[in-house]
Amino acid sequence: MRPAAASSFDALPATGTAFAPGLLRAHRLFESSDLDDARERISRVMQPHRLQALERPRGGRSHMDFVRVGGIGLGTIRFGETTRVDVSHVEDYHLLMFCLQGHAEVLADDRMLQADGRHGMVCAPGSRFVADLSPDCEQFVLRLDRRMLESHTGRPLRFDSALDLQRPALQAWRAQLHLLLSSEALMQAVQASPIVAVEMERLLVHLLLAGQPWTDDVPLRIAARPAGAGASQAACVRRAIAHMEAHADEALRLADIAAAAGVSVRTLLDAFHRVRDESPMQTLRDLRLARARQRLRAGEDGITVAAVALDCGFAHLSRFAQAYRARFGESPSDTLRAAD
């Protein structure tokens, strides 16, 4: 390995925001001076793997911080030694990694990549992952459960393995990640509410899809549209909306709605596009906005706009207020004041 050189993810281009996962420090799983102990503890959270010191031990200490947000795991790992991590095949999740400090040489999806504060990698399920870590390296790891990802996208997919953290299209994802890991109020809301957790999943997934190149893992087969498909699609949309209306106050993923409608996610997306010219999640958002308006107009004692937003699945008060004003022509605060 080349000599260790500090690389800080805080040194961002003008399009980025500083990234410091401060809240993760409150979720420390362990500290250890024994690599075998560290390997065992990390295996319980991630998966079994091999861990090897590449140089004479320096007496460094290992640690791991980790928290889950629905089907997404976020953490930091440091070994304090020049170390090789070898995962024979990544299990049922997509692994994203870059370095908060130090650097690493990584094999991911049969590509040799450099990881530091500006570059990282994404390893697909079933692929081998090998990383040679500098002694000062602290990894940031993001674990995206495959089924969770597909429940939001409706398709198996594979990200490009090279992650360029300076890519302009990734800055919105980075900013959202930073906000989640720096706002105690937001983290508490996500952990307290399954609805908010699923909405945070969806937001992080779609921002990553918008910023990181990806391809379908299974080629899409386009079939001819059969006669009577319009009526069938309209019925599918009606079933989906009925389910959303009945369960709008619960955590819903795209796959849940498709299952209730009795179709695949791709069929559901196509039906909504053809029948309503919008996505199922846009329809769900509008249903939740309408419920929020009902609660605000009721003017219950002690009710606040923030509490209503969180109860209806909106993690970001400012985005809730923007969507509310666009839909109803007034702010949520205006609605609440009129109810007093």
C-alpha cells in the first residue's frame, strides 16, 4: 500500500456540504484492541468475513458505529492497523463504502478501485469485496438491503461500482445523508416512526438512483399490450388507491401497494402512468397531505404543524410545507391558525 495520507470528506467542492456523521458516535457498538474480536463483532452486524493485519501490529484500537433506518444500515468502521478485509461474496445487500479518513485499495465487482474522501465503491450482492485499508482509515459503510431496494424501485438493479463523491448529481444524496446524520431531531423521528423511516429509505434510495449510474440486473422484456389492458389497468389503480386510503397512516413501500393490487411493481407503475399520469407514491403523498389538512383544520388542543407532518409520514417540515402550499394554496400554519 502507498504511505498513509489523510483524506477528509469534509473537504468538499462548492456543490457539496460538509459530511461529519456525528450522530453515529452515539451508536458505538464496540471498541477493541483485538482484531479477531473486532471481526467477530462486525460479522454479527454485516456478515462473516476474513480480517488480516498486513503489517506488524501497532497497538491500534478498532471500533464500529452503526444504526439502522428501515432497510438501510449506516456505520463507521476503523481498525487502527494496516488491514485487509476479505468478503468472499456480499450477501443479500448492496455495500457502499468510502473513507472518512485514510484510504483503501478495493476490489469490488472485479474492479480495482481507490477509496478515500472523494472516491468510494458500491459492491453488488453476490460479488467479492476485498479492501486493503491504511492504518488511519475509517470507513463509512452503507448497507442497502436488496429486498428493500427492490421494494422501492420495482426491479433488481446493479450500481456502477465506482463511486465519485464529487459528481454533481450525487450532491443532493450527500446533503440528505449529512442531514440525517447531523440532526438529532430527524434521527429521533426516523427511529420513532415506521412511516418516517420508510419515507427516509425512499428518499435516500431515489436520490442515490438519481446520482449514481446503475443498470437493470435483469434485462427488461417489453411485451405487447393485450386487448382490454386499459380496463385492467384502471382496476389495478382502483385497488391500489383503496389500499393506500385504508393504510395511509402506516409504513408503505411500493412493493406493498403492488401486492395489495395483485400485480408486479412494474405493472403498477405502468398502470398509474397510463391512468393517472403520476406515480403511486405521488398519489400516496397527496392522500397524506389531505389527511394532514383534515387534522390541522380540526384544530385539536396542543396540535402542532411538526407533529402532524411526522404523523403523516413527512420527515422534513420545510418540504411538507412546500408540498402543502402547492396543493392547497396556503401554508399549514395558516390552516392551523384559521382553526383556532
